[in-house]
Amino acid sequence: MTEPLVVPSVLPADFARLGEEVRELCEAGVDRIQWDVMDGVFVPNLTFGPDLIAAARPYSTVGFEAHLMVVEPDELLGRYVDAGCELVIVHAEACRHLHRTLARIRDLGARSGVALNPHTPVDTVAHVLAETDLVLAMTVNPGFGGQAYICAVEPKIARLRRMIDESELPIELEVDGGITEVTIRGAAAAGADVFISGSWMYAYPDGKAAAVKRLRAAAKGEEV
Ligand code: DX5
């Protein structure tokens, strides 16, 4: 396994002090920061616009990724790249022309990602791997943090891992939803190498730096 990446979602953060929250995540040693962008239509929640992310960008020493849980991502791609997101993830379920959308993200100068909801089959991405820098296998149904990890997704993660390895393309395999020091083990064993954590990391009693260390160790199968 490549070195596992630990990427917090800022969904549980104190939105009244987002700049400081971003700075604290960087000080905790995270690899990137994920912004869960929700439009209230694709998912029943509403969150971050590009201007808010742009305001937080100067506080960060790590890259930003935008997880677009929105119905018309093509209209927003440039806004989130301009806001400072170096990786933009769209949902396959929201794209009429996924191949073109992923190519457009790259044309804008960002890395491209495609997310699959728990019910969406892996073949959905079989013909777009050459346009993709990251595949995100959702381990919850998107819209809210603090949900239970869906372990039934693990065989799907394993199939995605085989598909990516056979392609010999440098594609990251990310999981998002219900990731804790326990569930990360199954996701990593199935082949994931990038791990989104929100509520567990924010609730960890010894702080975010200790949480990051525990997640990395657990992903590598080390005793924690
Ligand atoms: C769901 C969100 C969450 C979030 C992580 O739409 O994408 O998965 O990032 O939330 P936790 O870690 O609290 O499940």
C-alpha cells in the first residue's frame, strides 16, 4: 500500500472560525482538506460556496479538495478551482457526460475525481479512468457527517482497487463516510489509500494530531 493519506472533512468544524480551524488541521499534520459542497438538491443539505473556500485558502499549508455533491457540477467547476481547490470531485450520478466533465476539470488546471454513491456500480467509471486522478467510494449516503460506515461497500472498494491496478494509472482510491480507527482497517484492507474523516477526528479526545496519527497507523494495519 502507498502511504495512506488522511484528509479531514471540515463539515464538523466551527463555521464561525473556519480560518483558524483550517490552520489547526494543517498543524495536526493532515495531508489535504476536503470541503463537502452540497446544493440542497443532490443531497438534502446546503454548505460551502466558492467564496467561503477562497477566504479560508490563505490559512492552509495543504491542498484543498472540493467534493461537489451538486446536480449541475459543470456550471461550478471553474469557481471551485479559482477558489483554490487543486482537486475537484464530481458525483458520477450527477453527470450527464462524465468523461467530458472530468476532462474539463483537468483543462481548468486541477486534478479530477469521481465519486460513487454506495449503490452505484464500479463499471460506471470503467471507461473514464484515463480522465481520472481519484475515485471516491462513498461509505455512507452523502449529505451529512456522523453516519455509520457501510461495510457492504468493501467488496466494491476491492473491485475498484483491482480495476485501478490493472489500468496501471496513478489513481487515488478514496473513501468517505464513517471512517474511524476501526472502520479504516476494513477500507484499507480492501484497497483504499485516501481516507476522509470528519466526526471521528473532531471528537477524538486527544486532539486532531493524535487522531491523524492513529488513522495512519490503523490504515497500515499497525496496532494502535
Ligand atoms: C457526507 C460527507 C461525510 C463527511 C465525513 O456527505 O461527505 O462523509 O465528509 O463525515 P464523517 O467522517 O463524520 O462520516
